[in-house]
Amino acid sequence: MGKLPILCCSLAMLFGCHTRGTYEQTSQELTGLEVIAPHLGYFKSWAPIGNEGANQMTAERQAEQVKALNLCLEQLSSSTEMLPSHALRSVLLVQCMQKQGWQFVVEELYITR
């Protein structure tokens, strides 16, 4: 087994065991590559509303996305002392990003190597 699937599985086990966490942890878990089988995975990212994916964003748009995400993290983290479950944090983060003009995109990948 390659290093990338092992790393992804290790991260999934590490973060997947926590039912309570921070909005920062949730935002990290919502992005990047997730391998679910030897030849199947998902790439999760934020893209401007109306665009299919984030792979063709300019550096300026990437900076705007980081700024919007940081604003959402700040707003959500300060909104309550009691953190909701991972699922609810995910929904709240997606809603906040939509208000900022960003959508959550999940692309299915077939890994051929």
C-alpha cells in the first residue's frame, strides 16, 4: 500500500474518533483528498458559487477563499461556548461560506495507479 492511502487512513482515524472538536478542525476535515477504497476517493474543496471546482482559481481568488473561511471560523467560534457536533459544525460552516459566496464541492475520483 502506498504512503498516501496510509496517511489518509491514519488522518481519518485520528480525526474521525472525535465527536467534539473545533471549527478549525472541521474546516480541515472538509477539504482535501479522502480515499475510501483502494481505487476510489473524493476531493473536497471550496469553489466560488457557480463554478464546478477550485482547481482553476487564481491566487487572488484563493486569497479571497482563505479570507472568507477565516471570517466564518471567527464568527462561528465566537457564537457559542458549547460546540455542536461535527455534523452540525460542518453544516454551519457550509452555510456561512455560502453567505460569503463560496460553495462546498465534492469531486469523485477514480484512482488508476
